[in-house]
Amino acid sequence: MALLLNEEQSMLRDSARSFLSENAPVAQLRQLRDSRDAAGFAGSTWAAFAELGFAGVAIAEAHGGAGLGAVETGVLMEQIGRHLSALPFLASGVVAARALQLAGSPAQQAQWLPRIARGEAIATLAVDEGAKHRPEAIGLPATRHGDGWRLAGSKHFVPDGHVASLLLVATRADDGVALFAVPRNAPGVQVERTVMADAHNAARVLLVDVDLPADARLPGDGAAALQQALDFGRAAVAAELLGIADEVFERTLDYLKQRQQFGRLIGEFQALQHRAATLYVEIELARAVLAKALHALDTTPAEAAEAVAVAKAKCGSAATLAVQEAVQMHGGMGMTDQLDFGLFMKRARVLQELYGDSGLHMDRLARMRGY
């Protein structure tokens, strides 16, 4: 397992970092938040992001993507985390695209994947029906209706659902879990945008007797595709959390080297050195388990669940520690909106919940190991 990036992956990292720092920095998130932007992201930035090939990094070349894997997706997500970039890449180019590639028919893939890779269409996976992430508790029924299907129920916390052209809805059919491709403008689909605490976006989706043709169902194994798509998304979220931890830690170290108190740099105080060292170790442990998870997704995706659970839990706890220590070490100033740490803290908290928090994944790991 490679722990270091190769030349191509390093170039992708540097290119993404340069683009995002110039076009989608934290300042842009502030502007979107303060202006109450209807979309929640800058359309011009998203178009430029897609034009560089980033939106299709995890989509097969046959469908217009770059044909790269989980490691490269993680590289890109780390940079998104560092800059708190508000983009629908995670929902569309990572999770939904993976579900389509795993379970979609050739016609469904040809219809949607090239448009997703070009950034022309946004897709999202609608899974959760309650306050917490519980994919095993999917209850929204898909019933046979004439020659097709009827969906009735609701989904919550659907990332970027308010701007999605395509909703991939996880349902409970007569033969188990099934995924359906539901156009956003289908009769009976009602979408309510929910602006989250971190100034990013999700949606509540209400399906009122939505009638779909038979070929709206993704023909692949719905349960297996859902699990693997979610694990791909969880690893991507873990990478974004690692990016947050890295950026916050670097900013905090810079502050420790500049701020003086009692005639000394505060970085000279042993108590703060110990705390910084502990945080460094936690971040490096998170980096290692994330590398293992991304590698497993690229080599043995059907067996990657344990590694992904560890990565999601560890990166979540490391990012949480990083933002808490940043606020503490910056003193009262760290609590103000003038600095960015509150934005990083809120994003880390939302990402903790997205696709399952640390507690859920530690429980998953224990169950997979027979406890």
C-alpha cells in the first residue's frame, strides 16, 4: 500500500490547491453565506472546476471522466476541506456517480454520467429518512404500479438536493433495497432547501405518489451498490475532514510562532507544545488510516468497509480535536466570526454526521468484527 502520492497524484493536489485557493476560498463561502445565495455555490466556479476535469475525476473515461480512483478523489477532497469550498462535487461526482456506475443500466449511465462529469447535471443520493444516518433502516416503499413503480415517502439531509437534476432514491421494494433514478422535475417530487449550520446545503425531499416507468429502477444489486457508494462517500468525507484538520493545524502553528505573551512566544510554553504534539500525532494517525481506506476502495472495494469505518471515525475525531484546539489556542479571538475557525468547526461538525458519525462507525466496526 502506497502511503505517499505518486507524481500524477501530487500534480492533481497542487492543481486543485491552486484553483481552489484562487476561485473557491473561505472568503467565497462567507460571501455565499452572507448574501443568502439561492444555490449555495458559485455557478461560475463550478463550471470552471468541471472544465478542468475535477468533476469527473472518479467517472470512467468511457463516460467522459478522468477514470481515476478513490485515492485521487481523496486528494481532491482534502483540498476542498482546506478551503471550505462550497461545491456539489461530493454529492454528484463522488457518491451519486459511484452508485450509477455500480448499479445503473448502460442507458442510465450514458444519459447521466457524461453530464455529471461536465458539471452540466448535478445528481445526489437520497438515503436517510430520520434524524441520524441509518441506511439499514430504509423504509420508503417502492410499489409496483401498472407497468412501472410508485414511490411515496420522504428523505432528509439530502446533500445539494435543492439543485440536483437527478435524485437517486434508496427504497424498499418487494425484493429488497432498490435504487431509482428520479428526475428532480418529476410530478409529485417536492424539494425543500435546508441551509445547514456550516452554510452548505442539503434538502428535504417529499415524494407524493411519484409514478416512474419500469426502467427508472437501477438494475444492479441495490443493497450492494448503496453500501459501496456510501463507503466511497464516507472515505471522501474523511478526506475532507483531514483537509480541515491540516489547514486548521497549520494556521494554529503559525499563530503559536507569532503571538507573544509575558515577553515570550506562546509556542515556547511547554503546555501548548504538548497539546500541539498530541494533535499532530492524531492527524498523522488519521492520514494513515485514510490512506489505507482509499487504497482498499481502489483494490478490493467489496471488502473495504472496515477500513472505511476506521477512517471516517478517526478523521472525524481528529478534525474535531483540531478545531477545538485552534479555538482554545487563539483565546477569545478564536470564538469570533472575524477568524475562520468557527466556519471550520461548523463544517467539521456537519461532516461528522454526514454518512454516519464516529460513534456509528465504531459500532459498525465492532459488529463487523463479531462483537
